[in-house]
Amino acid sequence: MSRYSMDEREAFVAMSRFVWQFANRAGDDLLTLLGDIGVEADGGTTDPAAWNDWLACVRSVVGDAEDPAGGSAECPGMSRIRSR
């Protein structure tokens, strides 16, 4: 059950922010990121903090939350997305 609704562009921006947030915190280790975001049988992520990080990125796109990536994932057109 989802609390958020996103179009494709908003989802892409959230994903970009999530990856940048990870890179800013943990470096460019893609294998670690992939391990952290694996979905377990119970529906949780391998690293529970990864889910919270993802939600923060979603909220920064569809809500009024600050960009957790510190603006690293800012892209042209974001003001249009935010103004919706």
C-alpha cells in the first residue's frame, strides 16, 4: 500500500537522489548499494536504513522535504515538478 503517487519523471528524480545520497555517504560501491536494497521475503530491505533513505528521497520530490542528497541530484525542470 502506497502513500505517495509519482509519475515517471518524479520517480526517476527520487531514484537519482537516492543513488547520490548513497554515494555522498558511502562512496561509489555499487555492489554494496545493490546488497542494501535487496528485498527480503518479509518485504523489508536487506538494510532497513535503505528503505528510510528511499522514503526521504520520495518525500523530497513529492512533498516539502529537503533533498537528502544535498542538491546533488538537482536537475532541470525540478521547479516545475515541485510546483505541482
